[in-house]
Amino acid sequence: MTNRRTRPAPRPPEGTPPRAELARQARAVLADAVRIAHWAAGTPGPGTATPLAAHALERAATALELSPAQVRAGWDRARLAGLVELHGDTVRPGWRLRAWDRDDSAVLRGWVALFDAWSLVHPAPAGIEAGAVAEAVEAVPQVLSLLQLSAGPVTVPALLDLLGQRVAELHEERCEVPLGPGRAAPAGPAETAADEDTGRVGGRDTGPARSADLNALLLDWALEGLAAVGALTLGTGHATLTPLGNWAVWVKLEQICVAAQSPAGNIEQSAADMLLGCARLTPGPARDEYRAWLAARTVGSAVAELLAVARGEDALLRGLAFEALRVVGAPAEPEVRAVLAESSLRPYALLWLAEYEGNDPDDAQDVLSREESTWLWVDTAAAVADHGETGLLVRHLDSAVQGTVPALLDEVRAVGHPRTVQVLVALAAAHPDPALAKAVRRAAFQVHTGGA
């Protein structure tokens, strides 16, 4: 049996261009989006920067010498690629846009984000039910794998056959056995006769002819969408991956292999158990473990699970959850920004956003108010008291912004952290200075009894 911890990652496809060349191609695909992002982020005044606003669309088209349709398409791509951020009615440059000219990794990550969103770039044909569209999107990775393995043009009939097989497998996995004539839900005679003639049951397509037509329509849509983001080129009756598309499929395969190589074996654990398993790891191995755990999940579900853990009572897991969210990076930004209104998460979210926006981690503390810094000090002390060593709790005093223990105790009493009493009691028990320990115990008693 292959050891999951030593399984080699796939090698880049033979003939893959150098990273710098791939980044050049990605910049070409997103050239209009970058121009529109710069224009929007550089336009002063709230509400005037969004190119899709009626009063801004024509100005953007004139300034950039693009048609209104090109402005709309480029703006959509700029948002999907993470080039811009919307803060209310104001547009700000995203970190990828700020790094666009100097950082090939930022460019490629932006293009991969666009590649992942191909079904949004090129909307599905009207009139097709959402379930059928979702099945096509779920089947596309197999289509892309065939294109990569073929290392050249693949005929549309071959791709259509694969798509149909994958959709059938999805139905089988969900135990969706097509109903035959006479097994439909109760219906009137005329409706039943019409269903038998058209291959529809209860309004759902089941007939083989209709399914083949639907699959062909959905395949055309998927290929056009992937071509629109620069992942493949379309010829007469065939499709071929571009170098960017070839590289992107390899990246996805590599992520699967990374997920199979969880260093500490926590990949199948819940977020809470995974974070606890990482608590004793040094930063490098912990980040490797976070990456493996994240690679096995969709970004949305992983971020939601980490934030759910952060809302719990364990302060250690709260801090570790935000460390894992740092590994997620840009895709977590909207969800992290959304928790700023939650007092227990606000200090962590502010620090995360400060580092995400390019501030040095040593200076990130400056974004916290005095009260937020004090709340974070208590929360961190709670984590140390629950999981750390006595000496570490005593040394934690040095990290307080107040500078003196009396000032710290005054502000700790006022901040209202739910673990204040337990933290002060643990600190009093741990501190070797009897006079200081007595002052801390007095503060704990006053908080407990509600005294001044």
C-alpha cells in the first residue's frame, strides 16, 4: 500500500512553460480587467468608482477606449480575480492588483481564481434548470483531465461521451434512478401522454434523446466558458488546453496530492480537532497541516468551519483558527471582514486584515484600540492558562500595552472579557512576587463580585 504521507506530488506536464511565461499569458488574459481595476480604484469619491454605475459606465468606456460591454466584462473579471475590493460604495485595489507588475505568484493566483469561476464569467444558457447546470460544472474536472492527458486536441464527441458518463455516475451516486413510463408521479392523462412522448417525468428530463441534446448544449457552454478565461482554445469540432489551462489542471491535481499527504494525519478531522492536533507544532509544520486540511475542502466550507470554531469558548482554538485563515488568504477576506462586528472575533479579524493588506506583522497591533488590545491580551492569557505552562502565563504580562501591572488590572477589569476572573486567578497563583500576586487576586475578587 502506498504511504499517504510519502506519495509524490505530480510533476508539471512535460513542456509546461516557465512560471514567468505563464504569468505573462495570465497578464494578457486579464489585461482589460487590470486597466478597469486601476481606473475604478483610482476614481475619487464614494459611489463614483464602480464602473457598472450608470453615471460611471460611459466615463470608464471613454477613458479606457473600450465599449460599455467590454467595461462590464472586465469589471466582472476584476472582481472574480480579486483585483478589487468593494467597501460599501467605494472601490479599493486588492492585494493582487497592488502586486500585479512585480509578483508572478499574485498574477497566477488571480488567474486561477478566474479559472475557478468560469461558470460565472460565462452564464449558463437560459431555460436550463439549476440542477443540470450544477451537474455539468461538477463533471467538468473530468473533461479537463481528459484534455490534459491527451496533450493535444480532443474531439467534441469524445468530450460529450465523457460528460454524459460522468453525469450518469452522479445520478447513480445519488440513487437517482430515471423513472420509466408509468412510474411517474400521479398526473392527468394528457400530461402523462406528453411525458411519455417527450421523455420527461414530472417536468424533469429523462429521455435519452433529450438528455443527449441537453448534455451537448451544456458541453458547448462549458467549453465556451473555459475558452473565455483562457483555459482552452476551440477549433472546428475539437478543443485543446492552452499552456495556462494545462498548468491549472496540474495545480488542481497537486492540491489533491497535498491533501493526501497530511503530515500529522489530521486531514479527515473536524476543524477543532485538526487545530488541537496542530497546537504543539512549530509554525512551519502547522502551516503544512493547515494547507493539507484546506486542500481537502471547498474554501467556503473550510472558512465557515474555522470561524465557527473561533466563536467557541476555547481561546487557543480561536487564535489557531485565524492562523489557519492566514493560509487561506484572499478567499477568506469577505468572511473575515464580516465578523468585525463580533466583539470576541474583532481583534483577531483586525490583525488578520492588517496583515492581509500588507502591514508588517510587528506593526499590525497598531490597528487595535486600547480596549481591543486589552481584550486580546485577556483572551490570549486564557489560552495560555488552559493549555500552556505557568511560566508562559507570567511572561505574558510583558506583552500588555499598559506598561504597568496596576494600569493593566484597571483596564482588564473594565474590558468585560468573560474569562477575566479565571485569568487573574491563574496569574495570581503563578506569579512568584507575593505583593503582585495579592494585587492580582484582589482584582479578580473585585471583578467576581462586581466591586470597584
